[in-house]
Amino acid sequence: MKLKKYYALLIIGIFFSFESSAQEIAPSPWPEITNTNQPWARWWWMGSAVDKPNLKKSLLDFHKSGIGGVEITPIYGVKGEENNFIDYLSPKWMEMLDYTIHIADSTGMQVDMVLGTGWPYGGPQVSLPYAATKLVVEKYSVKKGAKIIQEIKLDSTKEKVPAQLLYVVGYGANGSYIDLTDQLDGTLLKWKAKKTAYTLYAVFSGKTGQQVKRAAPGGKGYTLDHYSEEALNTYVVPFDKAFKGFKGKIRSIFNDSYEVYDTDFTPQFFTEFESRRGYDLKKQLPKLLSKTDNEVDNRIKSDYRETLSDLLLNRFDKPWTNWAHFKNFKTRLQAHGSPGNLIDLYASADIPECETFGSMPFDISGLRREKQDIREGDADPVMLKFSSSAAHISGKPQIPNFLCNPEKYIVNNYLCSCTSALYLEVV
């Protein structure tokens, strides 16, 4: 059978809307259906190989099916369709987005979109200084009376992405501490341990090297540092330019589940730590890096992790929402997976969205659960409560749930492995 042109992959979502009130619910007719409590759909633009006739047809089909809105996620393309790919945020891509919004508006639908391609946030505008970062520490031993003449750098076989040397500090066998950073000549250290033996710690701001997963054409690049407002501000520069004239046209900006791997640092971490925790972490590095289970070491590790949580919330998630509000957009955030207080992180967005994996046992007439789709242990209803708790506490009325469940769909005669989406929304 001849295959037709492939344009976009729809990931179907269903909203089940409930009316919540602290007052006793009096008998009343079901409220008027709006696009807020209709089904919504995650819409994968495969290679962004879209055109106006097919966008219009798809949106009209969605509307006739009762779908209230779409979330556009540009993603990898289909082999053989490379000539039809459209680079993300290019003038042609923005023309397709504008047309999509126009057709959606004409039917009473709305449009959300990811602030990037694939996931997590990242792309070609992310230079190494603003890429996802990790703490790297090298140790050197200097005997009493000995002199160290050492180039302080990382083994290129271990760290393939260049790392920035931040500090060199020493801890004496007699309990003393010394900061040798100002004695560096570039990366060369010349220093003598006069009174006691020392262990030197060289602190680097390393890079994870993670790239955007499932990036669309025009969206490849490093994953963004999620603990830095400065990194976020550089990331949104292309969107500031591309979104001129789009103020208020998009309902919300989406940020997928936190999948920024192996990152536990940002270049300004030590400064942020001292301002938040009240002491200099450089003086406590041996305790932070120790494997010993004792109260002092554990408290320092706890302070480190709490600082990461603070930075993610106050240097990324909240500024991200503020940026969106300036453009009259809302924000949708899947905070799960984040190294932080999930209640606060979910609540930083206008629409806290959680995610469950596998098939959920909802008591809904006609909802089919196939045995092969049930992954033991993944479909835990507690997952649903993370975002709903944050929403109730912070007064956010909409609580979508994305249900990740591997299935196969036939789209334009192509067999595609993808993910279904089930949305629960309180309005």
C-alpha cells in the first residue's frame, strides 16, 4: 500500500472535568462545555513537516471530535520527509504557528506549545556556559614541607566537555583551611605546605554534555542549566524575537517532566549557597563529599540539596512563569523528577500538571485496560496527588494529568509507536 505524506503525530488526551467547591453541591444541570473542560491533545509535529491545508483539516477534525485545544510539540522527523522539514522558530515555522492559532481561534479552540523541541529545555542558543552543569572535584595531596607545582586541570578522557576551574582550597592535617584560588597563574598552581600536610580540592564547574532529547529540526543543542536565571534569560532571547505580535495568542507555555540528567551544580552555586544557608560551603567540602553517615555530614548534604531546590524554584521556574506572564501566556509545568520540593515547584506554574506511567485503574465506564499496557508499580494514584495538592494549596483551578502509556497508532497510513495522554482537569 502506498504511504501518504506524513505531517504530524497526534497524541490524544481526554479531559474529565469536575466541579470542586467547599460548599455543598446543589442539584444543577451540567455546566456549559467550554474548551477548558473539553478533551485536549498533545500534537507532535514530526520534523515540523506541516502545511496549511493539512493543519486546517486536522484542526477541523479535532474540533468536530470535541477536542478543545492542542499542545504543539515539535519533535524528530520521519525518514524520507527531510525536504519537508521546517526549522524551529524560522519565519516559515512561525507562519505555520500563526496559521494554526488563527484556525484554532475560528473554531473556539486554544493552543499551547512547548518552549523548545523534544525535551528537556535546550537548543542551539544554549552555549556551554549556560548548559546543564555538574560539580567536579579533583584532590591532590601535599606533604608537610613539600612544594606543589601542578597544572590544575581535568583528565580529558574523563571529562570530554571543557570544565571551568572555580576554586582551589586546602585542608590541613592540623584542621586548618586555606583558599589558594588567588595563587593560581591561569591553571598553574605553585605552593608550599610549610606547617602541615594538606589535601587540596580543585573545584570545577563541569558540563553534563546532555543534548535535547527527540529534538526537532532547528532545535538541537545542549540542555539548559536549570539552576540559573542568567541561563534562562539567554535561552528565551530567540523567543522574545520570534513571539513579537503573539502576545496573548498562545494559551500557555509547557515544560515537560524534569529529565535533566546528572546535573547538581551551577557556576554561581557557592555564592548562592552562602547567601541562603549562611556559611561558606568551600570550608566544608570534605564533609560534603564524604561517604560517612553522621549528623554533621548529613546536614551539609541536606543543605546542598535544599539549595538546589531553592535555585530551581527561584532562579528558573518562577522567572519562567514571570516571563510568560509578560507575554500574556500561562504556564504548564510537570515538576515531577525535580530535585526539590514538589509542592512549591508545581505551584510555581499556572497549571500544575502531573504524569503517571502505565494504565491507571479509573472507574470509568468504557475505559479499556489492556494487560500488556499495565506496568506493575508505575501506575500509582499517589502521583496524581502531587500536582493536585499544589493546585489546591495555591488556588490553581486546572490540574491536568498526562498518562504515559505505550501504544501504537496508525496516522496517515504510518505505523507509529507513541504515547497516549489522559488529562484530568478540575475547573
